[in-house]
Amino acid sequence: MAKKSDARANIELKCSECGFIIRPTEKNKKNTPDKLEVKKYCSKCRKTTDFKEKK
């Protein structure tokens, strides 16, 4: 079985509007050292909002 790389980190995304936290997701620390910011659908707000990496 393959090992997971140390370059990948598990992160949680938080809605910038309501603070809703999405399930853990992965990001590559080498390619994106800054905080991740993604537009996703928030089921609590019921619209597409910016999700930022939770510390």
C-alpha cells in the first residue's frame, strides 16, 4: 500500500459569511504555502461563498 506524502496536509474550510465548517480536505503545502481560499456552495447559506482555510 502506498504511503501518504508529507507534502499533503489535512485542512478544514470555513465559510466567510456564516462560519460553517466543511469536512476536512487536503492541500499540497509545497505548491500552496499560503492559506487556501476557494469558492464553494455553503449548504447553510444556500449560496456560493468564499471558503477560507481554518487555522
